Amino acid sequence: MNKQVRKSLKIAGLTLAIIMVLAITAITIATNFVFTSDKLTPVVLKTANKTLNAELKIKSVELTFFSTFPQFGLKIENGSLVSKAFNDKHFCKTDSLLSFEECVLTVNPIAYLKDNKIIVNRLILEKLSIYAFRDKDGKANWDIMKAETDSTAEDTVSSNFNSEIEVQKLELKSANIIFDDRNTDIYSRMEDTDMKLGLSLTKKISKMDLELSNKNILFWQQGELLVNRVSTALKTNISVNSSTLEWKLQKSLLTINGIELGLDGNLKRDTVNKTIDVNLNYGLYAPSVETVFGMIPKAYIKDKKISAKGEVMVQGCVKGIYGKDNLPAFTLKIKIKDASAKYVGQPYGIDNFTADFDAYVDLMRKKPSYANLKIFHFKGANTEIIADGKIEDILGDPIINFNTHSTVDLDALAKTFPLQDSVTIHGKLDADLKLKCRLSSIKKQDIGRIRLSGKLVLTKLELKDTAKDFCFTGNSTFIFSGDKTLQAKFDIQNIVLHSRFAASEIERLVATVSSTNPQDTTRIVNLKFNIDASKLRASVGDSIQIFSAHTKVNGALSPSTKNAAKPMIELSLRADSLFMRMNDTKMAMNVAGIKLQAYKERDSLWIPNGIVGFDRLRFSTSEFALPIHMKKTAVTVEQKKITLKNASVSIGHSNLTASGNVIGLYRAITKKEILTAKLMITSDFIDCNQLINALSFPEDSTEIRTDTINTALKLFVIPANIDFEMQTNLKKVVFNKMTIENVHGEINILNQAVHLKELSMRALDSDMKAVMVYKAASPKGGYTGFDIKIRDINIAKLIKFIPELDTIVPMLRSFKGHVLFDITADARLDSAMNIRIPTLRSALHIKGDSLVLMDGETFAEISKMLLF
């Protein structure tokens, strides 16, 4: 290469470098100084709000190049679009069409100028929320394009627009999509949805490639939850005929909770009636026996090679009109004929597996919906299961029919499938059952209308999954008889259930159930039951625990006196011992008896009435350090109200007898709602020092002193959910070092405050009357106010009672005798219950006659001044 060529290359390289530097510099200046976010954002908002019948709000719009190289793009942050289809000014939830955290858009303007083609290189939306709403008249909140008459000619897109549109990549990340159609009474929600879309729109045939996945789908129709906890994925190619408005799905794969289905068919729009004619067919992708067994969750079965034969068919369709007052119908058919299979390395196999199932669901309820299991036959591994069943009128009041005759050897069955190492199955199951009932009977707790005959025997049953922390073991026998009534006997032995959410254990339970012949379909059927249980334990999470040593229950289910179509339960229970715990609250009863009547108000709300009695009761809570003991007592329960009659309670050294009403105890413990009480309290002895220390140190019983109030006393906070009104008659009360007798008056506890109203008492050999308020919403500070009137009190005892008087009235110590003493004061308290002196406001009045003037220090100073 000669010098001239090298020189030319250097010049060309240098020129190219300079051009690139200039281009980068120009782009940097354009993106950072010319087309800045502050300039672009108002332009985009103005243009969008002129074009759309909606209000667009965005945080910022910026021009991008380096992050979207090699194309220029727009990056929009924190946007929301509120539809004006229903309202112009006063917006509500149904107008909130969409919102997103970030949107990135890149387009190819050269293609439009050169080939009359709009190319969107990339459109990405992150954390998108869509709320698509249509009212009862069919009007939708997504109809936001302004008509030509609503905008000027300059703002209106020409009706002669004929460009082709190509979207190379449209992507949604972590989107939540809600479709609320009041016109067809459908509500659906797709949670955590990801979507990738490629789109090509032409004058004749348009095409779309779609990949969609979500973690959960909810589907409600006419107030009934039909689909939940269903994850789906869809891959499909769609072609659209612009002239016929027909959409065709090709090479589609639909995955539902891991089950792969092939999908094809077409959808055709009717723009006049605003409906869609749906005709979609689906079927099991790659139908084979191996595919069927591959549907067993891998959490329980290892992915192991299987040899199988037989015929499998799974198919269905979605067909009908979707639009105003119209929904398509669904069908499903499953047939497995003479299938057999054996996992490699397993000692047992499946000799024969046959199933025939079909279902039809018409959401418009023009035809009855049903699910029909014509035959289910499984044979192999010392196991044979024969069953059939049918559910009629699925969307109305389903009629359930089920029959089975089965013998299951779980030990052998466990050796048929390659179970995961965490899964263990043992035992034997024998079932010969016939069932017929309506779902409404179960929902209404009308158990007596269930027709059940045959028996179910579980022998040495054990189901374990250590990975999910689940275990169930036990032996049980269930015998059912009666053609027109429900007659049953249960014998349950050594039942143990343990899971992450709940656990229960029953050493032995024997029960009998019998119902009368139901003649009137409008009334709940009468049913009686008897239960004898030994060592029953139950728990829900770490918050609730129940234990009973030996329990006998006699009960009945009958029509409510208020509404014969709703059930009423009468229950008589006797337990040798009963223990319950809710969070940190514990209650134990010895020889407990319950006689209860409860009627159903609505759904799961039952209103109880009855009596709870016990020989002894112990109650403790983390908010109070001392346990509460009650002697033999009968408590009346009436709806939310508990009535006490001479209930004897011991709290540490204190004792009291309570009569009156307590309302809302259960909801106060479980949901921290208001606990209301109106009580008459009598007592022989109350130790206030111990009780106050128990409130101040609720989790440290070592701090509970009884001789005096703890010197390290903290401000005690009255629980916010207490509303008590109490009339008192207390013979003896100890407070600090003072003994108070014959206390009468009213005490109210409300809004974290204690109010003592006109309390009369005798203390310091004097009669007193007091009004006092104490309030503390937090341990950091509180408030107190009081008005005390004392009649005929010895001055020396008065100063001992209120030592601060020696500072306020220094010469008071020089007098001897009895005085009348009145004091009114209020002040703020610190965390140690000391008065904050700057906040103290008080007035006192001391009156006495026939007093003796003592020769003390103060008197000596006065006598010098007066020349005594």
C-alpha cells in the first residue's frame, strides 16, 4: 500500500470519525437540550387530549436514542388515562381505563415517508393496569376516539388513511387486566400478565403473532365465582380478513395449569349488532396415555419414563354469540379407552384405565348445564376403582349423583407411581357409596336432605408430604343407611392432621346422625346427632388452639323459628376440661358445660343463645400480667351479649363478684373491636398496687409488687377497645400505703380514659368524695384531673396523704386538729406517672376551727415578727 492510499484512508477515517462525533453531539444536544422532557410533555398531553375523549396524565416524556439505538424513541413515565365516555368532569372508578409505570415507543418515520407504511419498532409497557368497563346498555369506557364532529378539521385524521401498519414488538410486563361487563354480568381479572405481540395490518389480510401468559384468572358470572386459581398461557397466529371481519386462529397452543391444549377456529365481528360470533375448537395437545399421566403434578410424581398404550380423546368447543345479552356455550369430552401403563423401574403397573366424561356449560342458561362422568374404571396394584356420577343444572341448583365401589391398596399404589422422596402413602381404603343431593342443601346446612348409603372404611391410612409439611393419619369407619332419610354412624380413631395452616388430633370419636323424612321442601329437615370424643386437639396457624380431654355432645338441626328455610342448631356439650388460646390470650375451664342454641342469620353468620357453665376458669392475656380465676359460674350467652350473674373472680390478691352484661367479647379478642360492659362490681378486697403494676408490666410477672406501687412505675395505657360502665361496692381497697373502705360510686372506662364519678369512701378516718379522670393514649404521656372533698380529717394524716401540702402551705404543720379539705387539679403526666409541674393547675381550700397552734419552727419565726 503506497503512501497516497494510506493518506487517503487516514483522511477518510478521520472524516468519518468527525461525522460520528458531530452526529453523536447533535443527537446529545437534541435529546438533552432541544427536545427536553419539559418541552415534549406539554405537547404530547395537548395533542392526546385533543384527539381522545379522555384525560391523559403523565409525569414526563423524553426523546431517547442511546437506550433505543438505532432508533429514536419516546419514553413516558407514570401515565394514566381516564375515559370521558360516561362523564366529562366527575370521574369515578369505572372511568379509569389504564395506568402504567413506564412506556417506551420507537417508530420508523422513513418507512412512512418512503413507502406509506407505519412501522412501530417497539412498544413496551411496564406495570400496566387496565380496567375495561361496559355498562348495562353496552356503552364502554374504551370508546375514547373523538368523532369528526367533535374536533376541528385540522385535528381530525383523514378518512382516506390507507397506510399499512406493522408492529414489530408490542410487549406488556407485569400487567393486571380487569374486564367488568355489566351488559352480560361478567367480571374477570387476569393477574400478573405478560404479553408479546407482533402485528401486521394491511388492506386485505392482517396477521398477528401472540404470546400471552398470566399467573391467575378470576371469572365471575351473575355473582357466582366460576374460575379461580387458574394460570394460563397462549401462543397463537391470528389472521384477520378486513372485508369479512373474520379472525382465524392457527397453530395455537393453550396451556391451563400446565395442561397443553391445541386451539383453532374463528371469530367473526358483527359491527351492526356489536356482537362476535365465536366458533373455537380445542383438544389435548399430542393426545396419548403418556400425556394424560404427564398431567400429574411433578410435586408428587417424578418425571420418569413410562410405557403405555390405549386410546385417548380430549376435545371441546366454545360456540355461540358474544355481545349484548349473549354469551357462548362450552363443551368438553374426555374419553380414555382400555389404557394401561407402567413406569420404568416400578414393581406395579396399571392394568386397565377407562374413563368417559362430557360436560356442557351454557352461561346464558338457555339450556341446562351438566357434567357427566359415565364411567371411571381403574384397575391395578391390588386396587380397583369403579365410579360414575353426574351433576345436573350446574349454573342453577346443581343436583349431584355419585356412585362408587372401590378397593384401594395404597401401599401397592405407592409402588405403581414414582412418588417424590417427600411423599409417603400407606393404608387401605374400601368404599361402597351412593350419594344424591342438591348443592343448595349443603350451602343451607340442610344436611338431612343428603341421600347417602353404603360405607367408607379407612385402615391405617397415612398421607405425608414433608416438602409441604403435610401429614394425615388415622383409622375411620363411616356407615350410611336409609333410603329417604340420612342415617349415619362414625367411628374415628387416632386421627392426626398436620399442615402449615392448621392441625387437629382425635384419639377417638364416635358419632351417630339421624334425620326425619322430609315432606315440606320449604323447611329445613330435622336432624339429631350424638358425639363422644376423647382427647380432641385443633389449631389454626399459631394464633388459635383448642383442646378437650373428654367431650360429649348431643345436638339437633331443625328449622329456625324465625325462618323455616334457615337452620337452627341446638347443642348440649359437656367437657371434663377445655382449653382455648387465641394469639396471646388463653382460657382454660374445668368441667365445662355448654347448652347452646344458634340460628343462621345469613351466609356464615350464626346468632348464638345459651348458657356456658364451668367449675373453674383461668384466663390470661399478654396485656395483663396476672391470671384471672373464676369459681363455679354459669354465663348466659345471647347473640353478642354475655350475661354474668354473681360471677366470682379472683385476680392476684383481689377478689370481686360481677353481675351484668358484656358485649362483643369474641370480636374484641380476634379483631380488636369494641368490648362493651355494664357491670355491678362488689368486692371484699382489691389490691390496686398489684393491679396497676400488672397493667404497667404486662409481660413481666416479677415486677408485680403487692405492698406498694412499684417505684419504677410506667404510665399504663388503657386498651382502646374497652367501653365499661361499672357500679362499685367495695369493702376494702389498698392504694399505695393507704387503705380505703366502703367505696361506692360509678366508674366509666372509655376512649382509653378512666372516669371516677362521685365516688364516696372512707379513708384516713375520714369521709371522702372524689371525681377523677385518668387518660393515656401512649406510654409516653398522659393526663389526670381530680376533685377531692374530705370532711373532718386530721391535719397530720392529710399531710401524710398529700406531702406536697407542706410546700404549698408551709405553716400547716404548726396546727393540730381536724379540717375540711377540698382540692381540684389537673396536669399532664410523664411516662413514669409523675406530674409535669409546668402543666399543673390547681385550687385548694382548707377550713378548720378550734385548732391548736403548735410551737414549731414556723411558729417561732412568726412570733418573732409579731413580738409574742
